[in-house]
Amino acid sequence: MDESGKSQDPEESVRSQPPEPPEPGKEPRTPPPGKRRGGGILMGRPFGVPVYVAPSWFLVAALITWVFGGQLERVLPELGAARYLVSLFFAVAFYASVLVHELAHTVAALRFKLPVRRIQLQFFGGVSEIEKETETPGREFVLAFVGPLLSLALAGVFYAAMQLVEPDTVPGVLVAGLMISNLIVAIFNLLPGLPLDGGRMLRALVWKITGKPMSGTIAAAWVGRALAVTVLIGLPLLTHTGALGNARPEIGGADSLTDALLAAILAAIIWTGAGNSLRMARLRERLPDLTARTLTRRAVPVETDTPLSEALRRANDAGARALVVVDRQGTPTALIREAAIVGVPEHRRPWVPVGTLAQDLKEGMRVSAELAGEDLLEYLRATPATEYLVVEETGEIYGVLSTADVERAFVSAMARKAA
């Protein structure tokens, strides 16, 4: 199953008013945003995008090997134990097809100037993690449709290859299996509910009609939830009645249990994905409220030889919560990190000049006060730091932005989930 466009950001909106920041000298207890764990085993970087194989892939590969091996025992009994080697090859080839499906999304996203964080192959297919939303419903439709379209094309290629090989041979069985599996992937992903590609296509259509991307997300998410219920109830019924090709007497209790379990897993993935898509849409709708200006701490400029105790006194008198080191002309040159202040005992602060605690302003540590929403988050991810100098368009110092404050804004938003 494909979930292209999935994002790993927090699930809810961020408040428009900044949280109360800590006083200078207190150690921030939350990590800066943008830190992410690895996505599994790195397999390569096609088009500059890392491709990871999640540990859960090995579980599904083993499952496919076992199930397809059972099918081969009936079709090609002369293979013996070698059938499992053939089945493993099929599992790898099938996920190579899934990777091609995801690469279609990736290439389209890059074409539309949308950054792609990574591709991950996992238990039920693949995920292309596209970091930004498309700007128009037309691009959204194209971005979603190219994956199933390429899977359909692969199914056509394998169907043509079937005409060139003998049906009751290893190549014949492999080509037929890959044709059917790619056809299933295409059809399944075209179902009109989030988080499937068909759901994103439905979202694009509703967005085009209403002019509101949120309306499209709500419609596609609820259709996705209805689809989850349909899969949960309908898949076991179709199997039990023989609609999928098995005669009713041939279906045993173990088969029924397996079908019910598969339906439950698929339904849970679709339901959860639809809910996550809806929550992420609500977050993105409110992201403009997350601005550098509202989260910035007021800062006091101090020269490099100012004692730390004097600098903190000036900050407290001015109601400021950050320190910026400036030269004789008043040009900012460095920031005082909270962690560095914490490391100085209070009785030594009159003897420690702030310059010894300063972190030089490096490229990327100057943030425009006008940055907001996804642009702000993307900037912080691209240039990780604990504090940033926030400046006006004129270059005037506005204050200091702490990633701890940004993190607290997210935590606060997640704690009060939207209905």
C-alpha cells in the first residue's frame, strides 16, 4: 500500500501566542525540532533521495516467500525446496516494483519543486515522505496519479512478457505473479480514500470544486474511513462466498481466520492513515500562526567583555530573556547559549565575561522575523541550532529564537488536540 506524501511532523495545530519562555540560565529540556531517527537500512539515493528498507520488510518478505512457495508447490512440484529461493526472488522483485511506484511520486514531487525527505519500503508497501503540500489541485492530482499509473504500466509490461514465456515454467510463474501483483497495487491505490493515492486524487477534485484544500482533505479522509470499514467487513465476506475465486467448500477455518486478520490489518492501516491525514491537514492549516516574531525572546545586546552577572542583570531589568554579543559598532557577532550560562556557578558569574560563553553567529543562524509556518520549520531543519538571531528586514536585531520554545509550542498544540 502506498502512503506517498506522509509527513512526520506533530499532529496538531500550534498556538498563535508564544509560550512563556524560560529565563536565561535555565537548560532547555526539549530537543530542537527536525531531529529524526533513521528509517531502516539505507539502500541508495536515486535522484538524491535516500531509500530505506524498514525492518518490517523482512517480515513481509518472509511471509511472501512462504505463501508464494506454497503456490509453487502446486504449480511446479518438481522444484522441491528450491521453490522458496524462487519465492524469495519474487518478493524482492515485487518490492522493486513498489520502489518504482514510489520513485514515480518522487520524480513528480521534485519536478514540482517539492522536497522529498526519503522513501521507505515497509510492511504494507512504500512511503514517499514529501515535506510540503502541492500549491494547486491539479498538481496534487498528478502527484497522486503517477504512482498507480506506473504500476499499471508495469502490469502491462509483465503481461506482454507473459506472451514470450511458457506458462508452466519458473519464468512464466514469476512474470504472471508480478503482473497480477502490480495490477493489485494499482487498483488498490486507486481506491478513493486517504491515505491511498486515490484518496489524494479525490482530495484534489474536491479542492478544485470548492476552492478549499481542507474541504478536500475532510471528504477524502472520511471516505478513507468508510473504505476501512468496507475492507474489514467485505474482504472476509468476498472470500467466504467464493467471489475471489475459491469455491466455498474449499475455504477452511484457518483460511477464514487468515482472511479476517489480513482484513483487520488493512482496515487499521487505512483508518489510521485517514485520521493522520486529517490531523496533519489541520496542523498545516494553522501553521501560519507559528511565526518567528511571536516565538522570539526579547534580547539585550552586550559587549564581549561584559561580566555574565552584569549581562543577566541588564536582561532582567529590561524584561529580556536572551543575550546577544555585539561589537563596538553594535553589530551582532555571537549568541549566549542557555546551556553555557547554566554551566557557570552563580558565585563565579561576576568574573566570567560573556565572550567566553558566546557561540559565533554562523551561516544560517540569522532568521527573518517574517518567517512563519512551514517556511520557518524548514529553515530550522536545514540549519540546526539551539538559538537563532531574529532580525528585521532592515537588519535590526529583533531578538533570539530558541528551538526549545518552538518545541514547546508543538507539545502544547499536541496536548490540546482539535476535535
